[in-house]
Amino acid sequence: MNGQIRRQFSIRHMQTALGFLLALMLTISTARAGSPVNPAYAEPDKPGLPASNMQLDPQRVALVVVDPQNDFLDENGVAWGVVGKSVTEHNVVQHLEDLFKAAKSNDLPVFISPHYYYPHDHTWEFEGALEKVMHSIGMFDRPGPLDVNGLEGSGADFVQRYKPYLNDGKTVIASPHKVYGPEQNDLVLQLRKQRIDQVILAGMSSNLCVESHMRELLEAGFEVAVVKDATAGAIIPEGDGYLAALINFRMMANAVWTTDEAVNRMEALGR
């Protein structure tokens, strides 16, 4: 009898230890992957919209990344306080690198639409709410269009880990956009000159520059797939920017993919 009790006690201890170990492994795995994703972002069980039929053409497609800059994506960036939770939750920094790597590995063109502000931009006589915020905190500030003093490592600079992909002599760095969309820079011209009319779109931030780029590219006749976990938005008392964008991505884009889906589709083009 005592032996049986000891065996049962030992089994219970082993089960408890195993349960603790599994819970610990799950906790570590979750921490490495980032915070659990808000269930509000989950795809609906019964979608009301038709499924995408977008198919990539290697002769027509490019990766376009908006604002892959420190002020958005680095913990020391001036916008991190409002976007950091969303960036972390969606593992955006890693996902953008995954997209760059897949595009370069499969010889797909990469275009960057950056955001810079110069001293003369601070003399604007009227601004929207977030323009006021960006200017007041010095977001994306540079000393001048032809002056790169202080750019290296600044908030306006590209994230360091992306530079091998961006400085390879092939990536097209468009002129800067100024508010949210690409209407005032040369992104569309650069895409058209390479006969690109399909875009895989990612970057920052979701409901502002990324959504504005999506809208303008769609209006200009491009086929646009948005990578939903390679973007993030501000979370402020007025609302969740990412959720606002996600709804519009679903309703307007030609496709909405995860990073894994986008990478798999790019890799399929290289086979």
C-alpha cells in the first residue's frame, strides 16, 4: 500500500513538474515571439468579403516599404511611446527584415518611401493634428535636403539592420513624402519607369502613411497587397490606429497577407 501511495505521489509530482515545464516553455516562446496579438485583429470566422485572387508576376511586382526609420521602429525613437506596443505585438522589425531578405534573395525590386522634415517644413502655417505632433517632437528631422550631417543613427535614419538591403546599389530610395501619401514624392514615377504595377506594401505607420500609400497606389492603377503584420499603428486615447487601418486594408487592398504568406509567394517566384 505504501509503495502504491509513493508511486502515485511520484507520478503526481512528475505531472506537476511537466506541466510547469510546458508552461515555462510556452511563456518563453511567447516572449520571444512578442506579445499575444489582440483578438480584435483576428480574421472573421465568416468573412463578408470575397477572397483575394491576386497572383504575383515576377516581371511586374516590387516590394514597397514606407518609413523604415528609427523614429518609428527603434525603442529610442520619438514615436516609440505610442507605436512601440503595436510594433512589438506584430514583431514588425523582424518581419520587415524578412520581407527585405525574401525580395533580395529572389531578385525582386525594392522601393523605399522615406519621411523627412527640413527646417522650412517647420514654417508651415497650418497643420493637421499629427503633423503638429510630429513637428513638435522633431520627428524625421534633418538639417536640410542636401545636408546629411547628423543623419547617421538619428531618428530620421533607416534602421541599422536594414541598411545592407537598402545600401546595395539596387534599392530605389524615393524622394521624401511630407504628410502621409506618396502624392508629393516620386515613388509612383519610379515604379512606372520600371513597369511595376504590382506592389507588396509594408512599413509604418499603418493607418497613416501605409494606408495613404495604399489608397494612392490603388487610385493610380496598381495592384496592392498589404502585409498586415509588417506594419503597426499608434495606440492613443483617440483610438487604435492599427485596427482602423486593418479594416480598410481588408476592404480596399487587392490582398492582405501575413509576412509568412508574402515571403512564401516571393520565394515561389524564384523557383
